[in-house]
Amino acid sequence: MPLTRVTLTDFRSYARAEIAPGPGFVVLTGENGAGKTNVLEAISLLAPGRGLRGAALGEMARSDGSGGFSMSVMLSNGGALGTGAIAAAPERRIVRINGATASATALSEWLSLVWLTPAQDRLFAGTPGERRRFLDRLVLALEPGHAHHSARYEAAMRQRNRLLAEANPDADWLTALETAMAEHATPIAEARARLVDALSLTAAEQPDGPFARAGLSLEGWDGIMDLGRDRARDAAAGRTLSGPHRQDLTVIHLGKEQPAARSSTGEQKALLLGLVLAHADLVARRIGRRPILLLDEVAAHLDPLRRGALFERLAAGGGQVWMTGTEPALFTDAARADHLAVAGGAIRAL
């Protein structure tokens, strides 16, 4: 569902900024440090979690502003979403949906967002936690309830870990927390498995071309969970050693039949883009609308062939796609795009 208006107040480098984007490509260009990624980060806050940078809320408020910040959007269906924080409680997130206070997890029922940043170019060679967060973002686009289960599971696990660090933890409270973890663990793992199965099929159907096809699987947890039995082991380790938080997304380059992590940096980026494109196709087929894509510096390290192919695929699929780059020339082949220049805390149409 496209955004029709985006408003930022005291967010990062912006005292006030307003954008009225079209339904297709939205291209922001400017020098490094101009604030292009700040716009994508603000939009990414309209999903559960801490946005594409994973930053604390207090870091997002403009340094010489009021101490709080806000961002809001209008949707093409007339809906209104907003989030931010106030100076008196800079780390307490406020979310509003159509003017009413709501939880952050409720945002995923209104909007599907997927983003790629330069930090993810080596996702396949990074940590399992990074791949889980990427996978969960893909799951949310199809199953908004995944945010609720993930939040409840993580909260219960953190409390259990703290209790296990005590000399004489309350056994009844531990049991209650372990029951909650088990209750939410199964739907988390099942939702991930459904996404991996469906995305594997969709990715395999993609045509051969500049974006390599990926094979996917889940590893790291066998689905067995006996937290009561494992208390002594987990207490000694200082953390919970079994559960869906131990899963990992394994990706292989189908064309070369090798782990994605062994591919070159360029091949890994192509694999990642191929997955995002396949996922957008899957979401469109399942729910009738494509996720909004936030692609930060996506064209910077693509050769002209892959860059042109990317824009062609994105245009053919439809949906709103936000992209950033340092040079407008990188986006010459992006048809019917809204081109915006970013400089000095301001955004203007080119």
C-alpha cells in the first residue's frame, strides 16, 4: 500500500520535511551525509522493531531540536500512521493509527516494509542474528501476527535469563515464563518455516539472469524445548540455549551449488536482491499488494547490466520503491520516478 504523504518533525537532520511521493519509484539523491538514509529510517519505523539502523529512539531526535521527534504518513487508502517520542520520555515509543494510540506490533497489520542497506551486503557471511532479523522482516509481510509472538517470546526469555542469574530464583515464576516461551515458540518457528518453503519455491521459479537464484533452509533448532529440564545448563551458560532464537537462515547459490557465504561480494548482493524480488512477488500473489521496498544505496555497487535489470524487474512488479544514491545518473533507467534532492536538512523535487 503506497504512502501518499510523509512528514518528519525533529527527526535526525530534519527540523521539518514533507514529501508527497507517487506510487512507484521514489529516488532520493545527495551527497554522503545529506540525510537520504534518514528518510528511509523514518519510514522503517512504521514496522515493529527499531528500524533499519536498529538505533535507540533517543538517537533519532534532532540534536538541536525539542528532544522528541515524530514521523507520520498517509496511506493510499486514507489511513494515517505515526510514531515518535516526546522529550520527557525519549526512549518510550508512541504509536498512533488513525489518531488512536496503538502498539508497535499493530503497525504490521497496516503496512508491509522490507529494506536493504549497505550493511546487509554481507548478510550471508554475517551472524545468525542478522539473518533471523532479515527473515522475520520477510515473514511479517505475510503474517503480521508474527510480531506479537516474537515480542512476547523475547520478553519472556529476557526475564527467564535474569531469573536464572539469581541465587534462588522463584520456581513458579520460572515455570510461568517457560510456559509463555513454549506457547510462542511454535508459531514463530512454523511461520518461518512456511515463509522459507514458499520463498524457496518462488525463488526457484525466477528466470535465470543477473540475479542469482537462492536455495533456502532453516537450521539451528530441532523444535525440541524442555526449558524446565535445561535450567541448570542455561544458568551456567548465562542464556537460553534452545528455542527459535537459535535458528539460522541458510542460503545457497543454486547456480553454483555452494553456500552463499562463499560467493563474492557482488554475487552475495545479487542473491540478496533476488530474494527480495522473489519475496515481493510472493507477497503480491498471496495478499494482493506488494511490500514497500526501502533500498539504501542499492545502485552503488551494481554494474550497468544488473542496475538496469533491477529497475526493469521493480517496474514490472509495481509497488512503491524508495531508493537512495549519491548521483541522479545512477537512476537514469528508473522509469517514471519521483526524483528528490536532499541537502542541508531539506528535500526538494528535481
